[in-house]
Amino acid sequence: MNRLQALLNDSLISTKHVENAAIIDIKERKVSASTFGFNVPPENILNLISAFSKNSLQVRKGGLCFKDKYYKCVRADKHSIYLQNVYGGLIVVKTKIFILLATYSMGMYPSVCVEAVEKL
């Protein structure tokens, strides 16, 4: 396990507020680290990167598709997007070089998940 994977596990997964997480390198357009068994398809990586650039208004209005499921945008600003559907939600936070993606199920408290990811 590399340091980024350890960070995801220790800071997010161990809290039990987040189901899965991944760190995406924006420049490389690839996953740098993810929690065990969490795969982010290449087309979803491009959609997530695009969500913070030219398509940010579109995501805010129309939501986002991730792993063949549609998510409605609940909250967004220039550094974070919080999306939800009947199965759970996605939290996407952008820094200068990474995008941090986390998922949670409907049984969890969304605000706690958002806060945990944004703090990381």
C-alpha cells in the first residue's frame, strides 16, 4: 500500500463515513491511489476533470453520470461538487493537482462525508 492509499484508508475509510475513495492526478488523467477494489473508469476520470472546467455550469444544472448511474448536483462551488441519487452520493473535491473522489451510501450522513473529504 502506498502513502496515498494509506491516507485514504486512515483519513476517510476508517471513519466509516465514506465507502470508497480515489485520488486522481489531473495532469496525468489517471488514478494515483484508490481504496481496495474501487475502480474509476477512464471515461469517468475525464468527466470529473471536465466537471471543474468548461462543464461546471452544466454539472450544476444537469448532474453527472458516474459508473452508469446518474447523480443530481446538490451543491457546487469552484473547488467541490456534491452529488446524490437514490443509492448514495459522490463528493468530488479539486485541488491544483488532484481530484479527490469519495462515495457514500444513503445510510450515511452526507454532510459528514462532505466535511471529511474537504478536510482531507
